[in-house]
Amino acid sequence: MSEQEQPTEVELDGTTVENSATDAPADAEVLQEITVESVQAELEVALAKIEEQQADVLRAQAEVQNIRRRSEQDVSKAHKFGQEKLMTEVVSLLDNLGRAVEAGKAEQATVEGLLEGVELSQKMLLDGLKKFNVEQLDPHGEPFNPELHEAMTAVPNPDMEPNTVMEVFQKGYTLNSRLIRPAMVVVSKA
């Protein structure tokens, strides 16, 4: 046997293959089979990973949709029931006003008693509104502020500084320091 024909050993994927010059076509087939088999195995592993990742993506998309749906439901409930606490205060006020009407129908009712009941109801309503950060603006005697007051008229008054609120026709209100209704006022002028 010549040097060219001497067998050589080649190791592929843990398999030792003896190679000789006379076996060259057979060796090529074995190498091709081993290579095709290893590529197919790698392909199957890659396809399994792709399927797993696709499933992960679908789960993530479903979770995002569920979060979006729950958020929309929460917002809807907040709009629907957001004023529940405020309405509880208003209902209590209605109860007191009902009592005042009943007391006014009694034979021994006095104007002073009715007035006291109405004043207590008004105080109760203002206290309830304060719980919701609603503040009443009663600017009598304060400098005119066009951001909070609406001047109905200006009247000369030598006893007051110009641009001072002399009279309040209608009180104003703020909600969380944001004006919801300006106070309607009469302003002094020089």
C-alpha cells in the first residue's frame, strides 16, 4: 500500500470514521449523511425555539389585551362611581332640608327656627364640599382679582380704595384651586 492509500482516521460528532483512498466515495456519503443529519437536528431545535417564542409572544399580547381591558373597566367605573362620596354628602343635606320643611309645617314653627335649620344645612353642605376640595369665594372687602371675580359694575365709593370688592352678588367656587365659577361682584372706583 502506498502512502496515499494508507487509511486515516477522522472523527466526526464522536464517530470515528476510517478513511482510505479506495473508500473516498463512501466516505463522502458518510460525511454528507452526518452533516445532513446534524443540520436537520439543529433545524429541529431552531424550529422548536421559534414555536416557543411565538407562544411567548402570543401570551404577552393576550396579557397586554387583558391589562388594557381591565384598565378601561377601571376608568369606566371611576367615571360611573367617582362622585359616590359627594352624593352621600348631598343626600344627607337633602335629609336635613326635608326635616326643615316638615318643621316649617308644624303649628308652633318660628322663622328663627327655620332659619337656624337652613343655616345648619348650608354649613353642612359647605363642610361636605370642603372634603372634596371645593372652596367658596366670598371676596367682600378684598382687592378685585379678574382671575377669580367677575365685575358686574363699578360704583364710586370714597370710603374704599379703588378696585376693592364692595358687594358680592353671587359667591364663586374653586375645585382643587381651579376656578369653577367666578364670584359676581360690585367693585369700587375712584
